[in-house]
Amino acid sequence: MNLDLTGKTALVCGASQGLGLACATEIALLGANVIAVSRSKEKLQQAIQDLDTSKGQQHRFLALDLSNTEEVMHSVSELLQAVGTIHILVNNAGGPPPGPMIDTDAADIEKAFRTHVISSHIMAQLLVPGMKAAGFGRIVNIISTSVKQPINGLGISNLVRAAVANWAKTLANEIAGFGITINNVLPGFTNTQRLDSLLSKQAAEQGLNKEDFIKKTAAAIPAGRIGEPSEFGAAVAFLCSPAAAYINGINLPVDGGRTGCL
């Protein structure tokens, strides 16, 4: 099985912590140079120091606010001039604030679309020409199992994740002939700060002890536990590899079997 990404360059968004950092870690282990993207320069500096360099990889970072689409266009354009072809794009951004759809402010929806949909589209437009020229490209979007089964209390997230999924499927059909694949990976309950915050909020709302609530949540997952970021990152890294060249336009849940539909 060819998992070798030596000589490839990957731009991984949200890579300073959580699922994004896990993806950057696993992609680097396959030999790729990683460009870690996040808003926090300090966290990014630490993140790239911990990435594997045993195959001569050279890692760098780009501090960027994905909700600022003009900044995304400018910064990524400059980055391409500096590094040349970027073969792999992992789109990932922090989840929008939770809450019921009916109470959601329109400005929050607009910001979420800029962060998750428009910025992903701009980066793809900038990176795909280089992928075409190289005859190799991978775009992986980290979204949510809500694209299959909407999650109560995550109104904005349900909305924008579905938009990303449909954007990705449309684009996958258009550029697959150039050796470029586009896939969505859907995290279930994974041991991150984001999940801890959401479960803490839900436990408090129900007047339950946080630790007991987490145990109850884990017991409802067929795997019987919360997932680890490294397990999610491994799935993303595989989709970025040469071995996954014929997997295109899919939604892949990495959720221990939790999603209740096919």
C-alpha cells in the first residue's frame, strides 16, 4: 500500500490544536511538508516543532483568520509564491457557536459561511491549478456527522457543514479527471477541547455531573468510548495518500458507529 507523501506539501487549517493538529501530525508522519494554519501564531509555532521531520520534511505556519476572506486570498496567494505547489488542502475551522436555529443571529450565519464555505472555496481556487499541473491533489474537509443526521442545538453548524459537503461533492465531480480527489471526513465524539466544552454545557443544562454525563455519552456509542484525535487524523492522512486515489466525493464518518444512518 502506497502511503508515501514524501515531497508533497500539505496546507492544514485549524492545525494548532485538536483535530487539525492531529491531521497535521499524521500527514507529516507520511512524509509531507506541512503548512499549519490557525489564528494563533504562538500555538502554531509550538505545533510545527512537534511534527515529524525524519524524512527531511520542512514545516512552516501561517497565522490566518478564515472569517476574513480578503486576508485568506492575499495570504494564501503570497504563500504559493513562496512555496510553489501545495498538493494537499485540509479545510478545517472551529465550530460555530451552539444554539437553536430560531435564535440564531443572521450575522453569525454570515460569518460561519465566510469561515467554512467561502474561505474553503477561495483556497481551492488558488491551489487546484497547481494540483492539476502536478497530476496529484487531495482536498479533505473536516465537517460533521450532522451532514447525515442534524444535531439538535447546533443550528449554524448543521447549516454550514451541509453547505461544505455539497460544495465538495460538486467540485469532486468536476476535477476528478486531473488526479484530484475531494472528500469529507465527519468526526463523531472525539476527545478535543471543543467536545469537552459542548458536553460540559449540555451536562450543566441538564443539571448533571459532567463526568457522569460523559460516561453516559460514551456508553451510547457502539464502540463504547470517545474517539482519540490520532484516530481521526489517521483517516484523513489515508485519504491524502496515493493509496486513496480512487476514493472521491464521499462523506466518511469517523465516529465509532454513532451515526444512526448509512
